[in-house]
Amino acid sequence: MARVHYTFKKIVLGLPLFFLAFLSFTSCTRNKEKKAIALYNDYCASCHIAPSIQALPKHLWAEQVLPEMGARMGVRDSSYRPYKGLPFDEYEAVLKTGLFTLAPIIGKEEWDLLKEYIIQQAPDSLSMPHKEIANKRLNGFAPKPISFDLINNTKFTYLNADRDDGTVKLGDMKGRLFTYDFIQDSLIFNGNFSRPITAYNNKKDMEYITAVGNLNPSELASGKIFRVKDRKVKAIPEIFHRPVHTVVQDLNNDGIDEIMVSEFGHLTGKLTLLSPIDDITYDRQVLLNQPGVIRVVVKDMNNDQMHDLVALTSQADESITILYQENDLKFRAEKVLRFSPIYGSSWFELIDFDKDGDYDIVTVHGDNADKTYTPKPYHGMRLHINDGNNNYEEKYFYPMNGATRIISRDFDKDGDFDFGLLSTFPDYENANEPSFIYLENKSTDPIRFEEFSFKESNFARWLLMDAGDVDGDGDEDIILSAFPYALTPVPEEQSNFWKEKSTDLMVLENNLN
């Protein structure tokens, strides 16, 4: 009995030491976690929104994101080398960006703590929405697959169907420009510009053709804009860094058109404004100095009778920026929406969705041809409603893996906006995941849509989408263009099916009229 009493006494006396050790361990753990969180916020949110750690699985953090992140902070603790395999001119261009610093900006102990915390917090995998997506047949439209008598599997890099004459303008990977007449089923060759075409404008009897240069990610600038008048072709004497979108418009109402060039770039990029000085010379003004500028829309956003610019940036600091014109081509930039850098923002449109007299913004997110390829539950369409002062709140989200394009029109002519939603990066292993969704607007308060698709949506990998009355019957049709390129993994059976079909365009002919 005395021995038991002694043992009990020993345990009791030892408890304070145990609790002290436990509290010390817990305190140390909490301090490490607080420090790791602070490091994450400091280093991962310095130039863009810090992505949620839970938004990517462990293996992508460990194998892709963290090595790249470390290289940008001067950490050399892995086999990852940002310059590996680059030709000398590309190596030199990347080196000049200064993004991969040689001097470490974070200590090894802090870096190890940050990595450990991220890997610990990240999930093993991502959970996708549990729903059967769009099994309803798209009865309001008749799918018409179109194949041209060209080289098989033509890769289209430009598409515009919203034209007064009902034709479709097309540009391809080889730099060829075409006009397609749906009614006559004829394809007219308009010229060859040697580089992939990404934009076309026709203003005052002058055609402007934008050629991207390097379509694949590159820090080398080789893009060009060609002017065509009376069949004579002249290149603007400027080199652009992977230009993907061009707008030609008179911004300051002086009778002379300016050119707005979205230089998507790669590690660097910009939004450029060209103002004509004479017939061949332009003043060049950088309006946004950041990579990934993918589209610009011209609107008066504050009712001051001045043309403002609304731009989407889809690399790094993914965001929507309004550039308010304050005085004769002088702009004030204001970011009104920011997204996680792993959202893959791809397109946007300005519409008055709620019919209150201001512009709302619909965005689409899903570019998955990057270092973090995996099906993502946060891909899809987002509807941001304007409070009247260009403050925006997300009011609706429709999930669609790999979503890349949105088209907003009143397709059924019932007085509200319907949407065509396109995915270039669906999970082709999942038979229930279509590459096109039609969202028919059923209610704006509350917001509610009915979804439809069509079985022929798997006839090709679609990259671009537009709408216009191509059959001349008074309603809006939808056009998809093919891009059979190995952007992401595709089952061999699917790839062979694409080659067999060799579909170039899909016209969804509206049956309303």
C-alpha cells in the first residue's frame, strides 16, 4: 500500500512538469504556425492575392508551385532551374526581367518553415462538385459541324462572328486570314501574315491584323500589327510582346483612331496605347505594366462623356482594372476586381445584367494549361453586380472545370441575358463533363439559370467562341472554333476521334426564328 501511495505521489508530483512541457510544446507549435502564416501572407501576397493553400493538392505545391516560388525568392534548394533548356536569347530575356533573383530574399530556416506549413495544410486532392452537369439537350439550337478542305486539324487562333454582313472572320496558327460565309458555305482566303493571328479590326477602309509572334510562353517579343489598305500591306514599326487582343478606336474624339494592344507577354507584359503621329509613326504609352493582359473593352464607366478602358489581366495579379480617361488620353487606373492567381481568368464581358443602368461584369476562369493542371472546383463563371459606383460584388457562381470563354446575349429574346459558356480544358476522362454549356436565364432575382448542352460538344477541343446572326434569320447564333493542340492530357481514343471528325467550326444555329 505504501508503494502504491509512493507511486501515486510520484505521478502527481510529475504532472506539473508534464503540463509545463506540453504547454511549452503547444506554445512553440503555435508560434511556428503564426510565423508561417505571417511568412505566407508576406511573401505570397506581395504582388497578388495570396491563393488559398487548400486550393491546390500537396503534390502540385511540392512539385510545381514551391520550386517556382523559391526560384523567384533566390532559394536554391531543389533541382528546379528556371533557365534550364532555354536558348541563349530566351535566357537573356528572362534574366533581364530580374524575377529570378540571385540574392536570397528569405532565409533558409524561414523558407523551410514556410514550405513545411504549406505542405502540411494542403489537401491530398481537390473535391469537385457532385452534380451531373447539363444532361439536358440543347433544343433551342441546331448543331452544325463544319469541316474545311484545308490541312486536317486547322488550329484557329482568331474568331469573330459579330459582323454586319453575317460572315465569320477567322485567323489560324499559320498566319492565314479567312472569311467564312455560312449561307454560301464558302471560305475566302484573305492573306497570309506568317504568324498566328489573334485580332482583326476594320476601321475607315483600313484593316489591322494582329499577329502574336510566339504563341507558346516566351519572354521574347516578336508580335506585329499589319495595316492593309487597297491590298497593300504595311507593318507598324513596333514589336509587341505576344499581343493577343487589339482595339482600334478614337478615344479622345479628335477624329484619329488610337490602337490599344493587349500584350499578354509571359513573365512580363503590358497594355499599350499607340497614338498616331504621322502615317507610320506612333507615340507609345504603357497604361498597365503587368503580364497577362488579355482583353480591353472601351466604355464610359463614370458617365463623364469620356471613353474609359476596362482590362482583364490573367497572369499573376489576375484582375479587372478600369482606366478612367481624365484628360486627352491620360488615364487613372483603378483595380475593381482581383482574383486568386490560380483561377486562370480567361475572359470577361460588360453587361447591364440587372437592368439598373450601369455595367455589371461577368468573368470566366479556367485556363488550366499551366503548372497546376488538375480539375478545379473554383473554375467557372462569376457574375459581379455593380452598386452604381463601380464597386462590384460577386452575386452568382456557376462551376465549370476549365472554363475559358463566355458570350452574353438575349438568345431567346425574352428580355434578359443568357450565356454560352465554353471550356477548353474539361476533364476528358469524365464523360459527364461537356465542353459547352448554355445557360438560359430563368430569373434575375433571385438569379437562376437552366443549363443545356449537346452531344456533339466533344467533336473538337474548342478554344474560341462568338455569336452573331450568321444564317441571316434575325436571331443570334453561336460559333465555336477548334484548336486541336496538346494543351492538356487527352485520352488517345478522344484524340483519334478528333482526327477522324476533323471539325473546324461548330455553328449552333438558333431555332428561334
